[in-house]
Amino acid sequence: MKRTFQVCLLAALWLLPMAALPQTAPLTRDQERERLRTTLNRVGALSDVNVSFRQSDKQPWNFVGQVTSGLKNAESLEVVLSVTEDHTIHLRVYPHFKGGYINVGKATDSPGLARKLLNMNYHTFFYWGADDDGDIYGGYKFTLESGYPEESIQIVLRSIRNTDQFIGSLRPFVDGSAAAQ
Amino acid sequence: MKTTVKICLLALLALLPLMAVAQTAPLTRDQERERLRGTLERYGARDDVSINFRQSDKNPYNFVGVATTGLKNAQSFEVVVGVGESHTISVRVYPRYNGGYMNLNKARDQVGLMRKLLNLSHHNFFYWAADDDSDIYAIFNFTLESGYPDESMGIVLRSVRNNDQFVGELRQFMDGSAPAP
């Protein structure tokens, strides 16, 4: 009897971690948001990220933050992370330049800018998109079907500041200026 | 003494599955390719994917396949799934239209096409890019820092055919034609 109990205990202990792991996969949208909140608090405090994220007042599934230091081309980078209805997290980095967003329709060389952005999507880690107002941003999309991608989100957040060098390569199309050295 | 050995054994057994799981995370590029090969064979055979992937002769880290059935606007989709050097996997979908790739330079309304592509990237699961020859394609990128995303790959592969409706929206800019009903 004692031996049977010991064997059962061994089996239960062996299976316990395995049983815990699958439970982490299918999160609800609320749970995804809370995981993201924790990630943003932790990673946002890293020196190479240095962004204070807060939940958006207008859209409760969004977190917003601002990068203002260490930029040579953009005045600032407005960072928006959205938890969507269908198990994705969408990161968007809107560059601020000369007092506003960069708009694909208002650029000095609008066709050149659009072509440059589409070709940058071939070469760079972030993709470039234009929202319904024509304002452009660097983006990244995560799918959560394989679990919450904590490490991948960290890698992407640490890449936000790299966007500034690409703003430099867009400046000739936006207002004819050269990239900052 | 006998009890101590039992406790150590219990602890070791309890930790074993977790240790095994941790070992699956940092794959080499070759290991990532072999995982991908298995994923593509499995999902490629599904009715809602139906793509026979094969390793590229030119680039051993690429798998290529063609989707030909169930399309109303594109003649076919050339699908290239590549394992990157820095723990990434990209799924690129090149639409074939009117006997060739869709090329920015061959569009009737180039500016309209480029702006549409940038805005489609804002709304869609895939984003759009133009390679150095100006051929356009839809793409989804995975980072593997959080492990190999098998289920997410399945979702993306099952979404490849959805790009046909967006090719329909691009037709007016390519040659002035309307999307297939």
C-alpha cells in the first residue's frame, strides 16, 4: 500500500510540470493584455528601450509610450501596442517629424516615399504601413497561437530605436533634407 | 540516507520535463529548417492549404510551393518560406497575374497601387512589400526567440489563399479591371 502510494506520488510529480505548460497557451484577450502590461513594465524599463508605457484612455486594448531621447532624425517616436480580438499583438511606431506625423500624401516626393517604404519592407525587420489618414508607421505583428511570445516582444521592443535610422533615409522624400550623420 | 536519496530522486523526476522543454528553445538554423520542413509537409497536405513545398535548389534555407486552386483574381501564388540567419522565418506570397509577377513599374496607376499596398498592410494579417526588382508580394514574419511557432505557422499557411481577395482590390491599379465576383 505504501509502495503504491509512493509510485502514484512519483507519477503525479513527474506529470505536474507537463500539465502546467499547456495551460499557458490559450489566453483570453484580457489575459493577453495583462501579460502584455507586465512585459511592457519590465522591458520598458530596460536602458535600451527606456519607454514608459501606459494604457490608452481612448482604447483600453492599447498601450502607448513615447521615445524622445537618442534620436537623430525623428523628433520622437510614438509607440502603440494593441491586443486584438483574434490573438494577435500589433506594435506600431509612428515617427514624429517637423511637428507632426509623416504623411504619405503630404511628402515632397510622395511616390518616391511610397516606393521607398515598400522596398524597405523587403529589407527591414519592421514593416512600414500607412493608416487610413495616410500617416506612416513602422510595425510588427505577433500571433499568439503558439503561446505568449515574451522573448520575441522583448527583441522587437529593443529594436524600436533602430527605426530612427530609417527615418533618415526617408527624409529626402519627405522634405528634401538629408539624413542626420 | 535512504529518505534523502528518495527526496533527491523525486525532485529530479519533477524537474526532468521542464528541463526537456527548456532544451527545445534555442534551435540552430539547420534545426529550424528541419522543423519547418516537417511543418510544411503536415500543413501543406491540408485541404485548406494544399501546397506541395520543396526545398529550393538555389537557396537551401528556402522552401517553395505554388498555390493554384481556388483563386479568382491571381493566376497562382508562388509561396517562399525562408529560414533567416537571425532566428526568423518569413512566408512570402508572390501573386502571379496576367502571366507574370505584379510589378510596380508595370501598373497603370503606380501611385495608387503603392498607397493601396501600404494601407493594406495597416488592415491585413500579411503586409505588402516590393523587392529590388519592384515585384510585389505579401509577407508574414516570425521571430523564433520564444520557440518554434508551429500553430502560428499553421494559421499563416491557412491564410495564404485569403490574399486573393486583396489581389482583386489591386487589379484596378494594375490594369483597370474589376475584382472577380
